[in-house]
Amino acid sequence: MENLLENYPLFLSTNDVATILGVTPRTVRHLVNTGKIYSLRIGNLIRIPKDSLISYLYENKRRT
């Protein structure tokens, strides 16, 4: 799975994550606000570490 994300930077925007997951940026913000995906806030910007997204994907893969 990490290989699929190797072309992305270490910190992703909500738009990047939305594109990867095939959801809207609003859904990504909801995942961040509910603590399901760890993120960093820099002023008004939300940045999601690539490792955090990978962890989220592995956690949800185990649940299905």
C-alpha cells in the first residue's frame, strides 16, 4: 500500500487525501475532526502525515 503513495509528499492536504480515498474533502475533514485520522494544523491548514493515512487504511482494512 505504501508503494501506491510513494509519489505523494510526506504531508498531504485534505484534497490529496480526498483524491486518494475517492471521497470529498469535507469527508476527510470529518475524519480529522473525529480523530479517525491524525493531522497537524498549521494556521488554517490541515496537513495529514502520509503515515497517518496508511495507518488509517490498515485499521479499516482489518475491520472489513
